[in-house]
Amino acid sequence: MQGIPDFIKTPDDLKNLFKLSNSGGVSKQELASKVRALLGLQYHVVPILAQNGKKVVTRYFAEAEPEMATSEGLTVTKVVHVEGAPEEGAPEGSVSYETSEITLSASPPAGTETLSFYRENSILTQAGFKLGDINEILEELDNA
């Protein structure tokens, strides 16, 4: 293997790259950057359109549901999807959602522009990655 591939496809690839980084075969900093990108696949990143305390308004986010966790340490407590105008040509009586009002366990930190919602069945879990293993490798890379 020459260098770090654009995308780490399997848990074995990650473990082999980590071993290579320990022997100097690949850059630990570059691998840490790739691992952070890999972790990003574990989340839905949703822009905040408006905020009032614990309540945020996002574009329509169908996957939002109570008990969902965010990478910011918050938990969804309530979700209300807000209807918008039906799309042109949509059958009569069809519903079109425009935004989602999401109530969180606490207010997001000031200046927060996006929220990252944990994705239960992400491409990582489907490929056999374990979040704990990835975080452990990232911690070792960061502490090197």
C-alpha cells in the first residue's frame, strides 16, 4: 500500500493503516485527518435556520426523532415537522414538509450553526466499523 487511500473502506484497512503509522510508513497527522472524516459519516449534519432557547428550526429532517443524540452532547426531546406548500404537480392531498422544529435537552452553545445528529445505521456500521475502535485509534493518533 502506498500512502493513505482517499477513503478507508474496511475496519481491517484502518487497522493496517494504524500499524503503518506506528512504523512510520504513513503520516499520523494525515491518518488522523482521514479518521475524523470517517467519523463524520456517523452523523447527519443539519444547518440551524433559527433558534429560540432549546428549540431549533432546521430544514425538513425526516430522520429526527425523540431520544436521538447529537455530537454536541444534546438529546432530542420533541420533533414537529412543519408543512409547507405542496410541490408543483403533486397529487391533491399530498403533504410536503418544509421545516422541522426540534426541541433539545438544552440550548445549543451560542453561535452553533449546525447540529450533528447520530446516525444509528450509518455506512460505518454497515461496513463493520465499531465506533469505539475508531475513537480509540484516533485518540492514540492524537496523543502521538
